[in-house]
Amino acid sequence: MSDNNKNIEKYISHGKYQEALEKLLSIKKERSLSEEEIFTYKFLEIFICLDKGEFQKGREIADEMIKESKDKKNLIREVDAILGKTENSICLGLFDESLELIKTGETLLVNIKDQTKKIISQKKAYFCFLKGRIYAEKYELYIAIEHLQESVKLRKETDDQFGLIFSLLNLGVSNGSIGNFNMARKYSEESLIIAKDLDVEVGIIWNLINLGGVEYHVRNLDKAISYAEQCLAICKPKDYKHSSTLCYDIIGHSLFEKGELDRALQFFKKSLDYRLKTGYMNLIAQSYFSIGNVYNQKGELKKSLEYFNKILKIPEVQEDLRSKPAYLTSIGKIYGDLGDFNTAKRYLLEAMDLLKGIKVHIFYFLNFKVSLAKIYHYLIELSVNNNEIENLDHYLSELHEMSKEFTELKHIEQLYRLNKAIILKSSDRLMDKMEAGTIFKGIAEEEILDHEITIGAMTNLCDVLISELELTGDKRILQEIEQLSDKLLEIAKSQYLYDVLAETYFFKAKISLLHLNIDETRSLLTKAQNTANKYGLWALANKISNEHDTLLTHMDEWEAKIQQNIPLQERLDNVSHEFLFSKMVKSNFEDLSEETDIPVYLLIIKIEDGECLFSKSFQDGNLDDSGLIAGFISAINLFGKEAFSSSGSIDRIKHGEHLIILQSKGDLLFGYVFKGQSYSAISKLNTFSDFLAISTNNFKNMLTSIQKENEIPEEMLSIITQLINRIFLPKKNN
């Protein structure tokens, strides 16, 4: 073998296919390639396509190589082509076809007599490895692990260090898929060391992806993002689309767990865009699923459902036993939240049947969120909420059996007790409700194994305590509820659960109202709305804003109650049927009013001296401007300096039939008078002040010009007018 060919073989053994191809092309410039070199050329093209994510093209080149090797009766080269085609086929989700290809390849190996035992063993190891990958993709994980362990053994025996990288890597992936994350990390770290020693780029890439997934699952989110970013630094310059999408997924899932929903959505959509181009249908479904989950978390249930329904239209999903139960479970949950009990139940039962068939307990990127145990939990909650008791005992019994069978999964036993208490709480008997409260309290005080379970126990305990409070009026119960809400805040802050954080601030506002502390109630409502807005929970923010508006509408009544100092029991009787007392039950945001604000007046004032820099009336003729503005200035005086204690704060004041919102930014105060809902008004004022700040160098240009000319220059007035027309004035239909 010539030195050039030795170098090419060395490059191939280290997975450096592009370098090997370049070497071969340099030979081609000097002379015609030999038959063996032409086969090598094809082989390299197949694996370069694999690395680039061009799987269909890789399959087509492999088919050409299979045909040519058959024509030349070159069995070992036919095996190489089959290996390459199988690799690309697996990445397209063509698992059954891939298994048939492997059978063909293994049969060919038996008939090869002109190769060394080492080469034959290496090919056998490769086929073992591919079978392991396929069974892992089909979620037959224990079979996958057996094949992968055999491939590790054979590759160690033949000193196939390059192959060992991928056998160890996939052994790590499969262990991670059954929840054995310590072993997953161990195998992947071992593989990464070899990949770095041999400078095998593709091995480094896939180990970084797997380690990112592992760290995501154990909630080392910053470390997960770091692994994904390291991987992207390799993939993006070389346009490796497939591996890049998995990195985007890791970052997206980690940001989702951090509560950064809008950023997570950006990464999931970027991943989807790549996948639509490469045509990997199974991963397109996963992208739709991730995007749907973000909208679900935002409270945009119908938009979430649109993405989930797209999944079921993908033919490949029907055969995807690994992921289909997750999709069905999520669709069922959303129908439950939308109040469609029968449809929700149908999807959940279908998911349950699939999971029973494959005995899955952990889902990659979903962990315990999708499992048989959680489906029983969702069915029990759904049945209780819809007063269907027929199957409750069966669901609970099945969950109990699971908790006894899988004693190492402590969260299943905890989930069983939670559901037992949920059923007891639904009873009309006071004794059952009290027993439920005891169980909820026990779970709430235990180590947190799954935040959904702990928070479920705490919110249900709040419900029980509120019922007890309504019966007795005992102030000690109210104190217990407050302590529970404080603990909910701690969990929400530490685990980036910003929906829970906003809802808990909202709940604490209700408690403050019971204490007749209106200022604290309004402060907590503002904090709840700001939290929801900051993290993209628009539907929740809208709901909270509407409740705040209603409080302002009934302010005279609340002031009267404060003056009368009515007892707690009477306050409970009054509040229980009024606007601010729900029992920590998830709201159906889809029914929120879409009513917007009607603009009346806009002001920009210098905070320092109260000088009005700009004003705009949106209504002609019928409005007594002088009376309204006098009331506006009076409201500002009443509100005082507390309104502007933190720059950028927005608050609202009721004045007759109008609402006034105030926002301070820098040295300026923005005031907006309107009728209708505050949520859209606040959004408009925020958008207006943000764009004006960008257009005027954070207002510095505007203030400097006013100082020189005693008025806003024409060009800036033009900017302000354009912003007003775009933001505040409703678009007219053509």
C-alpha cells in the first residue's frame, strides 16, 4: 500500500472523511483512480453526507456503491456501502429498513473469505452497534444495551478505538433514556476522552450533545447550555445541521426550565427550520412538540394545540412508539384544561395503552412528566374535576400497584398518595377532607422529588385550608395559608417556575385583601403581573390585570369595609363570591375577554418640575379636557412620590369612568388616560416609551433640544406622532 493510501486509511480510521477525500482528490489530479480508490471515494461521500445531515443524499450515493460493488463482486465494499446506507437511514427514522440492511450485511460477511479475521470482527462490531442504535430509537432499550455492550467488547478486542467512541457514546445515551444518568455520564465522558485523543470531531460533537442532555436531566442547566454551546462552536461553521438542531433543543429545553419562554421558543423554532430543510420527520414532530409546550406554559392553549395536532398528521409518528405517548398525553391534558373531558380522556387512555405495551417510565427531555404513573394522575384529576367516579378506584389501584412494583422510584409512591388525597378531598364528608389535608401536608413537608407533585400537594392543601377557613373564620388557618404561600414562593424562585411565582403573588394578593390591606394587595397584583409579563406569560398577565381593574372599580366598597373594620368571618362571606377569591385552581385563559382599551389622552411630563412636554387628545368635542386633566393632575398629587420609587414602574388610577396609568422612565413621566381594559393599555404605553427611548438616545436628545429651544423639535414631534399612530390608534379595516 502506498504512503498516500496509508494516510487515507488513517484519516478514515479517525473519522476524518473530508481530509481523506481531499487526499484522494489530490491523487486524482495526478492519475486516474484505481477501482479500490473509486470505492473509497464513494464511501467517503456517504459519510460526509452523514456528518452534514444530508441523509437522503447519503442513501442515494450508498445505493450507487452497492450496485457497483455487486457488479464487481466486491463483497467487502458492498458491506461498507450497506453500513453507510444504514447509518443515513437510521437518521431518517427508517428503522425497519435499516434492520433488513443489517441482515443482508451480516449474511455477506459470512461469505467473505479474502479478509482478515480482525476486519470481519470490526464489521460485526459495527453491525452490533447499529442494531443497538436502532433498538434505542425504537425504545427497546434493554435490547439496545445488550447489542451496544457486545459492540464495546468486540471493538476493544480489535483495538478499534474510533468505533469504541460511538459504542460507548450510544451506551451512555441508552442508559440516560432509562434514567440511569450517572452511567450515561460515565460512558459519555470515557468516549469523549478517546474522541479528543484521536481528534475525532464527530465523536466530540455527539458526546457534547449527550452530556448536555444528561446535565439537563439532572438540572445542571447552565452546564447543559455550556455543552451545547461548545458543540455549536464546532457545528455551525461547518453547517452540520442535524447536530446543530439537537444543540438548539438542549438550549431550548434548559431555557424552558429556567422560565425564559420567549428565548426557548426562538431556539425551538430555529431547530424546526433546520429540520424542515433536512426532512427528518420524527425530529420535526419533536420540534412541534417543544413549541407546543412553550405555548401551553404561556397559557395559550389553543395555539399549543395547533402545534400538537400537526404532530399527529406526520405519518412516521404513528410508528414512533417512543414519542407518540408523550404527544397524546400532552394533547389530552390540553383538552382537559379546555374543559373537553371526553376528548381528553380518549387521548390519555390511548397514551396509556401504548406505554403499557413498551413499559416506559422515563422519557428523554421529559423525564417523569410523561409516564404511566403521570397518566393515571391526570386521569384521576380529570375525573374528579368532572364528577366522574366510575373508574377512580381502578386508576388509584393501578397507581398503587406501580408504586409497590417500582419501589426505587420514590416519586411514584408520592404520586399515589397525592392522588389518594385528591379523591378524598372530593368527598362530601368533612372527615375525608381532613384526611386529605393531612396527606397533602405530609407530601408538602417531604423532600422534593418532583416539583409538580410537591406543588400539587401544596395548592390542594391551600384549597382544604380555605374551606376550613370559610367554615371557622379561625385566623390561625389564615396564617398557615400565608406560610404555605411563602414556601411556594421559595420553590418557584429556586426552580425558575415563573408561572407558579406569578400565580403565588396573585394568591398572596387575595390573602392581603382578606386583611383589608388594599395597598399591599395592589402591590402584589402589580408584582404578579410584572412577573408574568417579564417571562412571556401574556394570558396570565392579562387575567391578573383584569382582576386589578375590577378591584379599582369596587374600591369604594373596599374602603367602606376598611372603615367598618368588619370581622374576618364576614369578610370571608363577602369575598367568597367576589372577584378575587378562587382556590388555586388553574384558570382557563382561553375565555379571557379580548376587549382592548379606548385611548383618551396621552401626556409626557418632566418629573423634576411637572412641566408638560407633550399632550395628545384622542377624542374630539364631547370630552371636558380641563376637568379630566385637573383630575389627572390631582391623581398624580395623591399618588405622590411612591409612584416613581422604581424607574420603569407602571401603575393605574381610577378616575370616574376613566383609568389612568403612569410610568416613569429616566427623567420623564408618561401618563395615559383611557377607557376599558388596562392590560392592552399598559402594553401600548410600555411599547411607546421603549420605542421613544430608542429613537431619542434614551430621551437625552429630546431633553437637550427642549433645554435649547424650550419645545420639542419638529423632527421629534414627527417621531412621536408616528409612534402614536402605530401603537395607540386602532387599525381600520379596509
